[in-house]
Amino acid sequence: MKKVLWPATIAIIIFLFMAPQTWAAEIEVVEPEKVGMSGKVLAAIDEFAQVGMKANYFKGAVVLVARHGKICYLKSYGEASRGKPMQTDAIFRLASMTKPLVMAALMQFYDSGKFKLDDPVSKFIPEFKNLQVAA
């Protein structure tokens, strides 16, 4: 099982970093109602973003909502840098984002039954089997 776990995780991480660049030129936004979403409910995102920016939680953001493989909401808020408005194709630095990305991939494996939360790490990485603590 360890041969499947790590390559798949790496593939997911690479996909997450490369996908936005691939999609940037071919984004099509459909009406929310066509994919079973409510336009009125999605409009509440505007208020949420404005409140967050006013409270200085963030300076700018890009929100994308998709359902059934179709984008039904795509909007940018605030500034990318001082005096420069945020664009929907903005590229963000993902400092210290490895852990959340890996955990998202691991939870997908957990959901599909590939491992249990109480499985020892040594089941997947044999080098951890007989660890000794130095005195």
C-alpha cells in the first residue's frame, strides 16, 4: 500500500499547483441555477468578503464556487498589492501550505478506506518500525 499512497499524494499536490495555470485561459462561468445552486445565496459571499476586508482579516481574495465540474461563481475582491486591484487569475504564494494539501489528500485516502487513523506510521514507512530514543 505504501507504493500507492505517496505517488498519489505527490500527484495531487502537483495537480493543485499546476491546475490554476492550465484553467486560467478557458474559464467559463455558468448561471448558478443551471447547476442547482442559488444565485441569491452565492451573492452573500460579497457581503462576507466585504466584512472580512473591512475587519482587516485579508486585503484581497478570489472566490470560486463550482458544482458538477462547472464554475457558477468567480469573483475577485480587494487589492493584490497597494493600488492594484485583485484579478480572478491572480497567483498566490502558498507559503507553509504543504500540510493542509497533504492532509486533504490523506483524508481522501481515509474516506476510501486505504488506512485507519490508528494505523501505525511504520505500516507505510518501515523505517519507523523500531525507533529508539537517544538518552
